[in-house]
Amino acid sequence: MPVGADESFCAEAGGRLAGLPGVRAVTLGGSRAAGTAGPDSDWDFAVYYRGPGFDPGSLRSLGWPGKIFPVGGWGGGVFNGGAWLTAGHRRVDVHYRDLDNVEHHLAEAEAGHFGIERLLFHLAGIPTYIVAAELALNEVLSGDLPRPAYPAALRQAAMARWRGEARATLGYARAAHASRGHLADTAGAIAVAACQGAHAVLAARGQWITNEKTLIDRAGLRDIDQILAGLSAEPGDLLSAVDQAAAILCPAG
């Protein structure tokens, strides 16, 4: 498809989303904002609102069929809801962003504070500073939003916490699963720890990331695949795999 057609759609979609009641700003995220999208990549928009004026039901006025979730419909937390829609042949995801919540977590990140929330499709969960990462990386289509740098306090705090969680995950896997020959449990723990360790690497570098799709690659930890390949249910094999993973993901110092 010609680039011009995509640009025209993006401008039109951003304008229509910005016109919904209560919306203060709209951004484009994901691969489309990063310039890495393929022909079949979806479109990730975020609508920023403040207070009770935004009603997800207003998305129906766009005329795009699909599933619209209520605010809080994705379990609450920083990912507090969204919609999966289709605009012609384009797949469109719309995420809801409460500006009061975003500003709270941005201030927390500046102070080096954050939480980790469970979210479907994410092995290690998501840090609450993901909303700051979105502000830093997404393309603003409408409205006025901050563009935060990676806070120095967060670099240290996030690196230490994520690395500590990776170490704890592997330690438990070694004691509770590997020694008993639990193949699936041990492999799963190594995969989770790999994501945790990757978050630690990127935090130490001061690099934002908004999902796990490229997390391990960006952290340079793809060698973890070689540890998992060909694992057997023999306790000795699993214990060795955990120790190898720990050496990669939880270096001393």
C-alpha cells in the first residue's frame, strides 16, 4: 500500500479519536510509530483523557466494528482498557490512558518508584513506568503531552529490582522444580527470568520499552534459547540449565 494512504489514514484516525468527548490527546504507538511496521501490522492508538468525561462507548461513532471494553475492563492498573477494532482492512487497537494515572506513575518513575502488574501476553508482567515509556516513544497526533527522558533514579531502581526478581525466579525453579525433574515448570521459569533479566539490562542502559516482543533481543540475551533447546526431564539437565541461565541473566556485581 502507498505510504501516502497510510499517512492519510493515520491523520484521519487521529483526528476522529481526538474529537471524542473527554479526549485531551491522541498518540500513535507500536511498530507504526517506530517505523518498523510491515504491511500487515496493526495500528496502536492511545487516547488520553482526564476525569469521567470519556466514555468508551463513544468509539462506536467511528463506525469501526470490533470489541470495545469498558474502562477497567482489562483488570484495571495502567492498562485500564481498550478496544480491538477494524477500520476497513486495517486492524486498530485503541488504548485508554487516564491522564491523572499517567501523571502519577510518571512522577513515581522520576523518583525511582514503580510497580509490576500482571498483564495477559506478558511473561514478566509490565512495569507501571510503561506509561512513561509510551510518552517517550509514541508519536503525538493531537494534544500536548510530555516527552520524558529516562530518570536516573529509575535506572538504578529498575535494574536492581528486575535482576533480583530474575535471581529469585531461577532460585525457586532450581529448588522446587529442576531438582524434581519438572521440565515444563523449569523451562517456564527460565523464560520468565529471561524477560526479567532483559528488563534489568534495558533499565541499566536507560532504554525505554513498551512490550516484550523485542525485549530479549534488545537486551542481547537471545542465547537463552540455546539453554532451553533440547532440554530433557532429567534433574541434572534441568539444574544445569538453571545455573547456565543464572550466569547469563544474573551476573555478579
